[in-house]
Amino acid sequence: MRIQTFEQYQEAYNQSVEDPEGFWAEIAQQFTWRKPWKKVLNWNFNEGVTKWFEGGELNITENALDRHLAERGEQSAIIWEPNDPDERSVEISYRVLHDRVCRFANVLKKHGVQKGDRVCIYLPMVPELAVAVLACARIGAIHSVVFGGFSAKSIADRINDAQCGMVITSDGAFRGPKVIPMKETVDDALEQCNSVKNVIVMARTRTPVSMLKGRDLWWEEEVKHVDSICPAEPMNAEDPLFILYTSGSTGKPKGVVHTCGGYMVYATYTFTNVFQYEPGEVHFCTADIGWITGHSYIVYGPLCSGATSLIFEGVPTFPDASRYWKIVEKHKVNILYTAPTAIRSLMGYGLHFVKDHDLSSLTKLGSVGEPINQEAWHWFKINIGRNICPLVDTWWQTETGGIMIAPLAGITPEKPSFATLPLPGVQPVLVDENGNVLEGNGVSGNLCIKFPWPGIIRTIYGDQLRNKQTYFSTYEGMYFTGDGCLRDEDGYYRITGRVDDVLNVSGHRIGTAEVENAINMHLGVVESAIVGYPHDIKGQGIYAFIITDQKPEDPEMFRKGIAATVSRIIGPIAKPDKIQFVSGLPKTRSGKIMRRILRKISEGQFDSLGDTSTLLDPAVVEEIKEGAL
Ligand code: 6R9
């Protein structure tokens, strides 16, 4: 499965374009299937429909666990590093992980969870999170992991959208110096949900929590009374594996659905190839399992490859900014896959946190989540990678299931801040505003993909029409990514950022409409508009322009109140960094907010506002300029 030279990459790429079905069938054969597929690919981009390996049957956990037992049963599948460096770290072998997953799968079954049922998982970064995910997959339940930083309201929306019957959570979470309530947040959420029959609570912080008789169950108790044998449920390749919510340009988050067969093949193939994974290597992906990066490159990709995957509970700056480097040294990490925002933040703390740590185990570095600027790229490569580790800048999305454009570590010649070349099976196209395909090199446009790959989004949960409209209707016959992109003279790709109303704050995708809706719920707010502005560490910060019903008496207090409302409605990650009170917003005569103008103002570029003559009230722009923060 692993490409070893640049020539092999080119050959594989050409084959994947000339004969995609043959190419992916050969790769898929290297997995464990209960039943072979009847048809490799069935697709219709006009309808937003894609099916891979139809008729095939498998269970992804047999590929992630069972098939490794004979050869590497005693090898660590997971290394867990707790938030507090003085707490003992834990290594879980493939055999023990298999046992724990089977037991927990039996707990789920005992409480009536069946194939196709939806289970919401709201847990901190503890091994039980991986166990819960895999236990769902074992019995064919569809997991919906909700990032631990989301609010009760966000959890409730996600539970209700998927009609989850079960929630798995913990009493609390340790995050840096803080103890964060989890069960309490779930309890608040459940006041708005009636599909949930049971809540399983894992004890992490030993914080006293309410436990309702007949509904709430302790994880530790439950696993004592079940068998450790749990046959894997045979799944059709196109049965859903999980739902993961992500923000789009309109208000409501989308439940992106991935299915069992294609996702498994794609997450594993990309893990092996991009990171050039060698048996025995320790892989440390710093993302949270609540995001797609954690799903694909902490859990499924590494485990299906028989790798050792490190799960870190804490944050990079606790107890101090050397934490990642201490972890690398302690666990002899080989592959470090992180985000530009983390790199920029650690850069800011200075090199004295890096020196005195033995980073010689590192063989490969990776970056994901947002464009990586040249300075961060070089800092990471030189100071962490000793200028010898390959650094892979990996572009992909929740909807793509796995990495799409990236170098193969040590094989593809790198170029700082370029995701470089598409992986085999990925056919990118750049199009202009009018949908014309831009041929040749040295062009910039909107990034589309013109042919399906096995990890592509299958649907938006409960809303296939929205799937079709969001991704397959902007440009006919193509998947539209929402990203802008440059293809340079060498044919290398550089992602320039979102071209829709989606912000990328510290690598988190945040929809402008979602944040505006939350702000507008605050007492005294009449209307709001948010835009992203360049932020040294977060990549983008959130700048909010807000109209209030009366001039705020204490603007600072008002700002804090708005931030509290946004935290409550969405979560702290969506809090605005800057809030400017305005008396009006720049609107066209048809009532559309001209964000282009607000963006320029937020960037301080007052001289390049462009044409403002079509505005309903051009004077408002002058006022906003004067009050800019
Ligand atoms: C995996 C993940 C997807 C959006 C995507 C793009 C941005 C991700 C990037 C990148 C430039 C990279 N993005 N990786 N931009 N270079 N290497 O992050 O998924 O949370 O769905 O975000 O993130 O804008 O469209 P997701």
C-alpha cells in the first residue's frame, strides 16, 4: 500500500486517474472483508451521490483491532498522556484495547443500542473516548462525537438532529489548570432532548455529579458485568459509520456522514502514505477526537494501520510551553501532526522551551487545519524537525474524510506553505467565479474536485438535498470545497483560505451566520455582522460589528455579556475577539451586508474599500471607519 519513491507516486497517480476503480479495488483488497463488494464505484455528482464497494461487508473494528492481534497483540495501540504530567501515562496494547472495546460494546448492547442507532459521545481526550467510538463501530451504531468545548445548546442541537438514544460522557474534564464540567453540561442539554434513554458516565475528575435513576449509568460499574466477547456486526460498505457536525455558511451545523468501507480505505491509505508510516513508530496527532483530524488520524487511520497512536488529554501550554516537547521526549514520538495555530503560539513563547529536550526520535512532522505561514513552517521544520524531518502540510476537510492534497513525507519535494500535490485518486480543478475551469499552471481560483475518492461525504444526516446544494450545485458535476487555491508554475497547490462565509479560528471552522445568530440573541442587540481578520496566533480572529437598540452605557460590560451569550449558545471557541458598536451596517440596496467592506475595515485597509456607491447609505462606512478597533 505504501508508495516509496516519487516515480511510484507519479505512476500511482496516473493509474488512479486512468483506472480509478482498479486502483482503489487493489488497495481495498488489503483489508479484511466479510464479503467482497459487487461494484467498486457508483456515482452521480449532479445528485451528490457516491457509493464505494457496494455489496461488500466488513466491520472497521476487525480491521483496526482483530486483524492485528496475531502479529502485534502486545504492541501498544494507544499511549495516553494525561493532562497533569505527574499523573501516570497509560499504554494499551492491541489485545487490551480489543478487550475493552468488546466489553463496552456489550454494555451498549445491553442497554438496547442496535445497529443504525445514533450515540452521542461527549468526552475529554481519554482512552475511553477511543473505546467508545470503536465500541459503537463494533455493533454498527453510528457515533456522533461532539467536541468537549461545545455548549449544552450545541450538544442538544446535535443530539436532536440525529435523534441519539444514548450519550456517553464523563463527570468532568481536566484541561490545563482547569476542571471543566461535562456531565452537568450534558444534563443541561438533555432538558431539551427527549430521544435520550441512557447516559453512560465515565469518572475522570471525581467531581460530584447528579445521576438520575433509570437514566444515568457509571461506565466503571457497567463494564464489570459484561462479557469480553463481542462479535463484530457485519456492515455494508455503505452503512453509515459516523456523523460529525461541521459549520457551513448558513446557520445550522451540518451532520457530515461517512460510511464504513470507503472511509476505512481512505483514512488508512492516506495515513500510511502521507506519513510514510513505518511499523513500530509512535504517532502523535495533537487534534481532539471531536474533530475529523482526530477521527481519521488518532483513531481509525493509525489503528487500521497497526500503528501506535498517542492521545494527549491536555493543552500545549500546561504546565508550560514545553509540554509537547516533553511528550515527544518521554514517549519517543516519531510523527508529530499538529496545527499552525499551536506552532505559532509555541513560537511566541521562545526557543528556551524547546532546547534541553531530546527531539531526536522525531522522523516526520505534519500540519493541518489552516494555511501555514512561511515563518511558522520554517520554525517548525528547523527547531522541531532539526531541519531533517520531512514536514507535510496536509489540506483536507471534514467532508473529505482524509487528506487530499499533501506531500508524501520525504518523497514529494516540499515548498513552504504549499500543500504541494494531490494524493493518488484526487483530481483537483480550479474554477473561476463563472465556473470556467482554469487550465494550466500559474492560476488561482476556487478549488473543486472532479472525481470521487473513497472518503468523500456521503450525505448530510437527514438532509440529502442540502448535501447536493452545498457541495455539488455551485459548479456543475464537481465537488466544491469552499476554499480558494493557487496552482503555481510548478503545478503545486497552495490553499489560500475559505471563499465562503466560514471563518477558520485556530483551525476551528466557524460559520459567520451561526455566530451572528448567537449574538443577535443577546438582549439589546438589533443586528450584527461578523468577519474574520488576520490574527497572529489564531490565524483568523472574529471581529463583530453590532447594532444595539440604545447606546451601551458601559460598552466593556456589554461586550463581556455578548461573549457570554456566544459561549452559552455555541461554545467559547466562537467568542468574538473584537466588538465594535455601530449605528448601521453597509448594505446594498437589496439589503445584503457587504462583508467585503467590513473585512477591509477589520484589516485596517481603509484605502481599498472598493466601490461603495451601490450602498444604501454610504455615510455609515465613514462612521464605522472612525470607530474601528
Ligand atoms: C482537516 C480539517 C477544513 C478547512 C478547509 C480549509 C482549512 C485545512 C488546511 C487548510 C490550508 C491546510 N484547512 N487544512 N487550509 N492548508 N493544510 O481541518 O477539517 O475542520 O473540516 O476544516 O480547513 O479552509 O476547508 P475541517
